[in-house]
Amino acid sequence: MEKHKKKTEYPALMAEGATERAVLQGQYDFLCDLWYDPAFLAPDAFGNLCFRRRGTTKMIDKFVPLRGKIRIDRLLRRYDRHRFDQYFSPNVYARPSRKVSCVQITRLGWCDVDDADPFAFDPKPSVVWETSPGRTQALWFWDRPHTPVQASAFSKALTYRHGGDKGGSAPNKLLRLPGSFNHKPDYDRPFIPLVHFDPSPITARPKLLTDRYGVGAAEPESLDMNPHAHDPLAVLRKYRSKLTASTRSLIRHNRVMAPNRSSRIFAMVAGLHEAEASLDEIASVIWSSPYFRDKYGEDQNALETEVSRIIARVGGAQ
């Protein structure tokens, strides 16, 4: 497909029932409008899509060059929405790697709103879509680009002040793609509709966070860690006496047995960190946890970002 003129409406993404061709074209146009901006697009720029086959946890990471023909449609056909959960990273990368250091300047803010009211956020979002019944994700179109650190700080401020997933402000964040389906077994394969789109640039910004929130303004840099260095049960045995009963129980779980995966991940990381476990030991436990796998699949960038964020927050609160 060729790049089309920017759009303000995507009818095929707003309700289930459009033809496959129309949905594919809508997804293509939506992603191009987010990623392609000749005004500040670097010579080497890549968009990122991720796919997870229905019923599995493995994430398939793919990058699309944004110069010349933009072949997003080939990937969307190969990893079609009926067999795969479809995700995208709203930001653009300088290299085909989803490391935070590869993210380019961005005009976007982003938030995994979850069950909060997206239209109660200040400023109100530019784009909103429903990822499952009663849960949404959102984007903000700022009137000028920001560095990844600045954009992440604004995204974090939006989340902490108004609700949503507090672990979702890293600049390499993945979001569900409008027009796809949510294949989680908890739901009856709901369509993911786009419910709001306003391309008007937003001049206002959320006030950045202060120390009273227990977090810094920007996302911490991801720390180096090896999630394959230790056996998780060996880590549990080593630190058992220093962990609470609930944390020990979470580490032993081999399937998701409690709601709110983010809080369960936080409890395990915080507990192990306070027990003075090493980064590699913490990463090995979280990497094998069903709470992490159910939320992120085999996404090591997400692992590094989550563990780094939680350790920074716990350390800041001590």
C-alpha cells in the first residue's frame, strides 16, 4: 500500500462488521498517520508491530522501514487479526530494536487507561480505543515533538494523576491495535474499536510529577539483567525467610490466579529487591512468572523496563 493523505476518520475501525480489506486499510492509515511525519522523520526510521498467536505467550517482534513504500499491510496479512493479538508501539525507532535508547523524538503521549475514564484526563486524549469491555488505551497529539524522556514524563504524569496502568509510560510501550481482536480467554474475543480520534494538536501539557508521588518525572533507564541466570525456585528457597507469605505464594504460581497482574509483578519485584536479591535473580523469577507472561509474553524489553521502574520506585520510597 502507498501512503495516503492523513485522515481524521476510520469508519472500519470504529465498529465490527467492515470487510477485511476495509479494516486492513483502516489499520494501515491509522499507523501511517501516527508514524509518518516527514517534518522530523530521521533517514533511518522504523515502526514496530508485535503479534501473539492466539492461545500462546510468545511475542513476535517486527519492524517496518518508514522510507519508501511502507509495507505494514504485509505484516497485518501474515499475522492476521483472527489468529493473532496485534500490538503496535506508538513511537518510531532509529534502529530495528525496541530498546528505549532507540526511540526517536515523538509528538505523542500514551496511556494504558484500563478502567479509568479517558475523558476525565486533563488534557483530554486525541485518540481512544477500547481494548476489552470497559477498558481503554489512549494517545495525545502534542503540538511539538519531545525527547523520549520528556514524552515519557508527560505520559507518566497523566497516568498517576488520572488513573490507568502506572507501569505503562516507557517510550517503548506496546498498545493494542484498533480493528483487531482481544484473544484473551477471559473475554469472548471482543473487537477493539476506535472510539475517538481528534488530530488537533494539543498545546497544554500535564504538570510533571513531584517527589510526593514517590516517583521521578521520567522513566528510569533499563538496567542490564539476565532472566536466564537462575532457577526461580532456587531464588525462592534462597530468600524464603525474608519474603512475606503472599510474595512466596505469587512466586510459586504457575498460572494467573489473582487479578491485577501489574500489582502482582510489583509485589514480587519489590519483595525480592527488599530481600536484597540480585537483578539477575529478580529477572529470572519475573521472566518465568505467569503474571508477567500473560501481560507481556516473551518481551525482554518489557521485563527490563518493569523491573527497573519498580526498583526505582521502591528505592525512591525508602
